[in-house]
Amino acid sequence: MDGSATSTPVSAAGSPAADAPAADAPGGTAGGAHTLSRRETRWVLKRCAKRGHVLAHLDDPQLSPRFTASGGSGELVRCLRCSDFASAGSSPTPVIGTSTSPVPLKELPLVLRGGHGRKLALLRVLSVERGTRGLVLLLLAAGIARLASSHVAVADWLGQIVKAAQPLGQQLGWDPRHSPSVTKALHLLGNSGSTFTTLAWLLGAYGVLQIIEGIGLWGGWLWAEYLAAVATSAFVPIEIYELTHHATVFKVLALLVNVVAVGYLVFKGRLFGIRGGHPAYLAEVRDGTLLAEELRALGRPTTELAGHKLV
């Protein structure tokens, strides 16, 4: 990990003990925490190694002894994600609260674990793809805007490229020369230079939208998930339109990828009120946190965790 976690199990009282629960193992049974699967454990360990532990001083007389201890390096605080005890002074990330000013449970963020953590990882992969696409679109828009004055020659040149790409397209099961979308686009480009200007503005606006979407997905914000679901589903009618004219395996796969992506975002994130909506999603995340496991072990309701921020 990051070198700050202890290698010896630490009891709630603060002294190393051979028979103490394995509090330093992700998903250990200390305090009633559920056992994470190997896949979930790997994600938790990687997350803490890259981003640092999530440490907090809890303003709760029952939970505080379970999340603080003393060791050779001084005060130790238990990570809310992986359950390791780490030195608060050597943690690469800020510690929430202090020993003299602890934080109430309702003000703590919800720390992602398990499947919810994997969802965040997938959103970040999608974020990189959207951000890269946005930059490419902005460069393309700038290039198209400069070609408005020679639109006829450019349209002829693009037509030659489409013709040259026909053998490769046929290998992929798609003939660009008989694509209704490509044919109409070439026709519009050859008719007027204003078409280039309009296209440049549209591509530029869409590129900016993709970059904003990528930033939001990286942060795991709810509005970005809605934006990604709507933006991705917007291409579905175009792909269906292409299929009605000439169906190929390539087109079917592209349609399925978009449908699956939208379905995952909507179902897993409970968007648009699906499966109880966002409140139900927050409750699901809350009930999977380490603090929720500890509260259940004490016979207390997990609704004491009222935070909305996900980390």
C-alpha cells in the first residue's frame, strides 16, 4: 500500500494483539465488517494505494474506539475504505476532523467499496474516452472551419477518400459509399460553404460537451451520468436508421455497445427513477460501507450515515 499501514493487527484498545481481529485486512471481520471478495479486495487496495486512505476522527463514543488506536508511530486511525490502521500524520490525504474536533457521522462522506467502487472505475475509463473524443472533435472543428472557402474541392476530396475506403469497409461489413448518412453529408458539404461553418460549430459544441461530460464522470457526479446516458442514447436512432438501409454485423455490434452502455448507466446508477432512483442508490452505497457494517454490529441503524458525497 502506501507504507503507512501497520502490518500487525491492532486491537480496538490500541495495543497489538495476536488474537485481535484482522482489522488491517480489507473486509476483515473486525467489528462485524463483511468479507469482501478477492476482486473487491483488489480494488480497495489499489484505490487506497493510489489515492491514499480515507481517515477520520469520529464523534461517536461507540465507534471511535474501533477506528483509533495507538502504536509505535503514534496515533493510528482506521481507514474507512480498506480498514487498515494508518498513521494520521503520514497519510498522503487529509484526515477528516481531528482528535480534539471529531466529525459527526452525518457529516462523513460515503466511502465506496465493492461493486460501487468498480462502477466508479468504469466511469473513469469512460471519462478518459469522452475527454479524448472531445479534444479530437475540437481539433476537427477548427480544421473544418478553415476549409469553408474551398468547400467544393474538399467535398470532392472526401468523396475520393470514401471511395478508397470502400474495400476496407466491405471487410468490416460496412460500405461507406452506400451509407445514407455519408451520402447526405457529402451532398450537404458540396452545396454551400456555410455548411462547413455550421458543421464546425456543431462539432465544436459537441466536443466541449464531451469534455464537460468527461470531467463530470471522472468526479463521479450524478449529473454527468445523466448526461452520458442521454448523449449516448442520442446515437441509437442514427444507428437504427443505418440498420434499416443496410444491416451489417459491425453496425449491430455498435448498436449493442451503446444500448448496453446506456442500460448499465441507468440500471446501476438507478437513473430516471429506475429501481427507486438516486435515494435508493445512495442507500445501497451507504449500506455497503465499512461504517454501516460497524453500525449493524452495534445494532444501530445505518441511516445515521446521512452523507451524500461519494469518495
